[in-house]
Amino acid sequence: MKDKTVFICQSCGSRSPKWMGRCHACGEWNTIVEEIEDETPSGGISYAPTEPVLYKDIQDIPRQRIAVGIEDFNKVLGGGLVSGSLVLVGGEPGIGKSTLLLQVARDMAAGDATVLYVSGEESLEQIKLRGDRLGVRDGRLFLLAETNLERILAQAERLAPKILVVDSIQTVFSAKMTSGPGTISQVREAANQIFRFAKSRQIPAFLVGHITKDGTLAGPKSLEHIVDVVLLFEGERDHSHRVLRAMKNRFGPVSELAVFEMTAAGLQPILNPSAFFLRERPREEAGSAVVCTVKGTRPLLAEIQALVSSTLFTGNPRRMTIGLDHYRTAMLLALVEKKAGYSFAGEDIYLNVAGGMSIDEPAVDLGVVMAVVSSLKNMPLPQDMAFFGEVGLSGEIRSVSQPLVRIKEAQALGFGTVLLPAGNLSALDRKDLPEIECLGAKTVREALQRVF
């Protein structure tokens, strides 16, 4: 059957007969790509037809999950892998996605489980070089260097592994389609076929996904809808730590994270991320504030650094942030000027989250305000004080979730005082509070008066 040229939106998947700068369906700009479409229906492994079943007649799925060997990885997954689930792991090139999943495969195979690791980017010898460095020894770990989808599924059908790893989904192609690997139709077809295989055989599968230069997962948006779990593996090339976070999870909470350190022997879990990120915090320096944030169910202490200096650009001072939302930071600066009487008109302001972390939780608002005012006044904050609280546009400090968890984390790291929203403090039972001084504040002005 004759092939035809179509133009497909990478964001929503809509089709059009000609190229357009803006998608007519979702309104996104520069997302239309040209693709050669093969109208030949795809085949492959056959699956048994299904029939409607009454809800009460459906058997319960066993709640036991498959542990992957790395405890923090299990936590991000919601307690382990669910049979038949499809997990997409995305991240920048060279960040350690293949290393992480090879370590998972190593640990599973060491427990006598059959694991099939498929690579479309490296030869078997290259994978073995990395495996030797990671300590892969005996076990039922099978390696396959293949990009043909039909051959991959045939080998998976023959081996019936307990876990399937495909690295990466962008390199896999179906021979029944004429478009090249990495195109929207090929990625969608490969993901759909692996999805059906995993569900029908109750085999959990990992897919490695590339990301684009703007930080989004490469390929059609439908890829994220097909899979059960989306994990993002992040980190700065200048830092040794890596952060694994859940962006979507049908079987557990989202926003969970695990922190790893990249070493010569592979990725090592950091059991106490708060201590890790605060280990080089300077003492008695203005502009440094420790905030209590929560990622999923894990409390985390991070250092907010602020530098306020006289601007060289009259009438146009700089506002730069790294690891914080730029627009929210601008809002907080305007609020401090309006409600607390400070002026930043002639000041350049630079804000950074130490250690290369990124924080998008509003609970760090109070810490940002404290760091900026500390630098402006050139007065260090108390070394043993931590902060959390969301700041509203009226200058009020709003309550946040899980205050007791945040307080206990600060106490465990040796902090003696926590400044928090008055609403959170009044709602806590004094008997539950650890041996730490808790100060409540209703407004930004009151909080600043308590500290400076």
C-alpha cells in the first residue's frame, strides 16, 4: 500500500495535510513535524480477545509488589513494581539512566530472577564493560543488542523474564512501518506493542526515554499516557548527585524522590539527603536560609542562598534565580517591598538553591524572604534556625502540609528553632512536638521582626 506524508503535532498527536507553525488542535507553536506514514496494519504477537466481565466477578490482584533491590527506588515506585506495569524513565543524555537500570537488572538477576536487558544504543561488549564496573556477576541477566521491535518481543516471549528493560524506546522500530526510528508513529507503535505484551504476560517493563532541550520527554505526548509510571532522572553535570522523581504513578503517590550519588562504582543511594545538601553550608554568612520542604512523603532540608548588591544598571536591576520559580520570586520581592517597607529598587538580586536542587513548593516562600532580607541588611540569620511557610499576596503566612514531619527533620539535623506559620503551630499538639523551639508568625512583617 502506498505511503503518504502527514504532519503530526508532537504535543497532542493531531494530524494535518500540510505544515503549520501552530497546531490547530492544542495551540502549541513549532510542534508540527513531517512524517512518512505506512498505512499497512501492524501485526506482531497475537493476543487473546477479551470479553466484558462483571465487576463483582473480577478477581483481586495480589497486592504484593516486586522489589527492585534499591530501597529508595522502591519508594519512588510506591513500594515496588506492579506486575504488568510499564515504567518510563526519562533524563538528559549521560545523566545515568542506563547505569541506574543496569543496577536494577543486576540486583534482580542476583536473586535468581530472569531479566532481559535490551539496548539499542550500545553493543553487548560496551554493556559488559559498564556491568563489570557496577559489579555484575553471576545470575540470569540476559543482554540483547537489538532495535527491531518484533525480534525484541519474540525474545521476550521465549525467555519470559521477570523484568524487561528497553534502552531506549526512541531507538526501537517496527519493520512493518516505513518511518524511521524515533519518529512519532514508531515511538507510539513500539510503546503500544510493549504495553500490550507487558499487560498480557504480567511482566513489568522499563522504557528509557530521551528528553528534549527544553526538558520535556521526546516523542508524542501519548507516550506519557500509555505508560503507568513516569520517572524523571535529573542532575547537574557539575554535581555528583542525581535525583529520581515520580511525575506520574498509577499505583502510588507522585512527587516522591530518591537521591543518588554518582561514583566510580555506579549510583549510590544517599540515605540522608538533608545532611548531604547542607554539609558545606557556610557559617555566619548573610543571605543563607535553611528551608524545610517535602518531596512526596520525604522531608528535605535545603539551603536558599541570596545575594543582594547595588546595581550597575540604573533603572534596570537584575533578578536571577536558579532552582526557584522566577515569577514567584518576583512576586515575593514585590510583597516584601509593599508589606515590610524594604526597597530593592537599586539592587541586583541573585537567588540559588545550593547543591543544584530545584524546588517548586510554596512552603519555601518564607525562607526565600528571609535569605533576601538577610543579604540586604548584611545580617546573618541564626545558624540553628530553619523556616517554612507559604506567603500570600496580603502578606500573610499560610499553613502548609505535614508541618510535624518538617519540624522533626529539622530537629534530627541539629536545628534548635523553627519559624513556621502560626496556623500550623496552633493546630499541632504540644505533646507531639520534639525538643525544639517552634515560633509562629501570622505575617511576613511579624516574621521579620522575630528574626531581625
